[in-house]
Amino acid sequence: MSQRKLKKPIEKIRAELLADPDTKRIAKAVGLELEPYVEMVLDYLQHPEKEPVLKVASDEELRAAGYEPPTTEEIGQFFLAGARGELGLGGPDHNKSGFDSGPSTAGKPSLQGTEGQQQVRSEDPEKQKQLLEQMRKGGSGRV
């Protein structure tokens, strides 16, 4: 593997990552201590050709390792909870772009797309049932 030439010294990047509140939040969200997470980020930064490790395991392999795999229903509820913002991950606020900072926005279109629109509610049991049914089938348009 070849190392990438960085524009800043690695120690400066490490210090910035360790001080960054977003880095701390992400490390906590993925279940890692801050320092090992930062070292992993630095490794990928220095080796951009390196692929992240992803292991797909069967339900039997998960059970043998002591994990009970989630049901399709549980996975669907997880995605619905994420769509409702109930997972506590708190991603970036895309509505705060810096372009809307001026007080004189009269007559200008909104970038939020929410003016005069009702929010789509996923609390409707029938819609939830339809969404879960689509997920079981592999998405809309598939049989």
C-alpha cells in the first residue's frame, strides 16, 4: 500500500480530529473509543485505496456468534424510527446553509421546501403496513 501525501502534518490532523465534537459524536455512535476511531480515520486518510471491511453473515452464523438477527419487521421499524428522527444520531441540519442568513428573504423562494406544505406523517398504520410490505418484497415496483 502506498501512503498518501497529506497537506498537513499527521499530528496536526490527529489533534484536530480529537478536538472535533463531530468526531467524538461519530465515534460514540459507532461504538468506538475516540482514540481508536481517530486512528482508523487517519489510516483511511493515508491509504485512500484501502477498502472498508464489511462482513455479511447469515442468520445461522449470527446465532452461532451469540447474536439474534432482527426480523424484517424489526428492520422496518428501525428505518421508520430513523425517518422520524428517533435514533438520536442528529445528522447535519441541511436547512442551515448560510444562504438563508440574511433577514431580507421576502419574495425569495425557500430552499427548505416546506412553505405551505403539510409534513408527511408516517404514524398512519396503513402507510406503515404498506411500507413494510414493500420492504419485504424488496422495494416498490418489485414482485
